[in-house]
Amino acid sequence: MKLLLLVLILLSASGAGSADQPFSVHRVADGDTLAAIAGRYGAAPGDIASANGLAGGEKLPPPGTVMLIPGSTEHVLSTLYEAKRRGLGAWPKPREGGEYLEPLAPPPSGEQQTGSTAPPPTEGNTAEVPVKAGEESGGGRYTVRAGDTLFRIAKNGGISLADLMEANGLREGSVIRPGDVLVLPQAKAGAEKSGAAEQKESPPSAAKGTAFHPRWPLRAGTAASRTVRGTGLFEPAPAGTPVYAPAPGTVLHSGWMKEYGNAVFIRHGGDFATFCGGLGVSYVKPGQSVTAETKIGLVGEGTGPGLTFHLLRKGKTVDPAPFLGTSTEP
């Protein structure tokens, strides 16, 4: 009996994810089941299924497939986003190389994502480790490195994404690969000023936390009709109801997500990002800048239509109520 207890403790210690880590990396083995994986990591089966794009009752991906296991319920959305952008679990591989699907939260300056935040490349389920954009190769040109995206190259170069694509004859469906050489157009004075202002304003917002006050995405919504759903809020609304961006930011994802329907992830200044799910139609694209007046989509049809809203801080879902304050009303 003591031996069995010791084995269980060792298994728990080696497999359980830490609440401080967004997720753990698991490679599917022969004989694995969702329940067994959940027990090993101390995670809820439903959370693992949602994060890895598995519908209810769906079988696990083939052996050898890399899955991401949420460290806690609060990390399900950030884990889902990371698995989807890399094509891990049951999520399909990015058709365009994922060049517009930026990380939910960029790595700290000068650091690379490792361990719990960046699974290593695997056979049959490749996931490149994102790295900070390298130095220019001289003469206004840049050599693409593994993990680079057009969005990141433009941001690090202080130029707009549209100018970068125009200078290189690229479009939204274009794919960039390591070794490609891109022309870096000269940054416009206005863009440099705007970028400098954004960098100057972001740290205070991140430090104070409460300086971020998003608006409720349904302009006709009322706080009384909202209910807590998991780690977020849900408000019923008729199909076709307009949904607006909660605050200025950059769209990280706009498209289908199992369990959530069409959804939009938006990164805001500092450590914040928002998630709006339950959409039937989406009007925005990854990489697009939005304001609080931007209509990002419409509530979708189905049983119990409405908006699912989550607020993430440093990649972890937090209670949105204290941040909404009185700014939720039009």
C-alpha cells in the first residue's frame, strides 16, 4: 500500500502542471486516453479537450502528436490560442505558416520562449520556437529567421505592416520562410512618433493594472443580464447583434475555435488581451488595428445565442468585472 502511494506521488509530481505555468507539453503515446492524461497532469478533461481542439467524445490525436495541457482553468484560453496557432493537438496546421497569428503575449525583451511556453519541434507535428527578430542585414534589408512573422518584423522595424507588404509585393496570403530577404521601407515620421508614444504609455498601464478599462462589447448590453461562465462573462443576445472591440488594440486571431464558435482575440496595451466568442460573423483580420468603435462581428445563431467575454492579463484569464467598471455602458 505504501509502495503504491509512493508511485502515485511520484507520478503526480512529474506530470502535474504548475499553476504558474501556462501549460505543459505532452506527446501522445500508445494507449493514452483523455482521462489518463488529465489524471497525470491534474487537469480537467474538458479543459484539455478545449485547448487542443477536441470536440466532446472525440478521440485523441495519433500517437506522437504534441498536445498542450493547461496549467489551470485560468490558462485554458491562452493554451488554446498557443495550440491553435502552432497546429498542435487536433488543431489543423496553419495553412499560411501562421504568419499573421502572433503570440498571445510576446516574450520578455531579450528572452526566448522555452519550457512551458514553447514546445520543441516534433516529427509529424512541427512547432517552430518563436525568436526575437534578428538584426537588419544592412542597406534597409532584413533576412527572415525561424519564427519571424511579417507583423513582428514590421513592429520591430518601426514600420507599418501595410508598408512592409507593399515594399515587398506581398499580400495577406503570402508566406515568408527563413532565409528570405525582405526590403525594409523607411519608417514614416508619424508612425515612429505613434510607436514611441505607445511604448511610453504601455508600461504605466501594465504597472497600474486598473488603468485598463474596456467597454462591454455589446453596446445595448446591461450588467444585470450577464452571468458568470467559467472564468468569463456571458450575456444572451439575439443573433445578429453587433459586437464591438472592447478597447483599442491589435487583432491576434479572428476565426473558428471549437467550443467557442467564431472568436476574436485582441491584444491591448500592457499585459492585457480580450476574447470575444460566440460570433457568427467576424469583420476583422489578424494584424488589424481596432478602436473601441470598431465593429468586430455579429452574435451567431444557435441554442442560447450570446457573447462570451474573457479578459486575460499576462496570459491568464482574470475576473473582468473589476476592469469593466462603469465603462461598460454606452
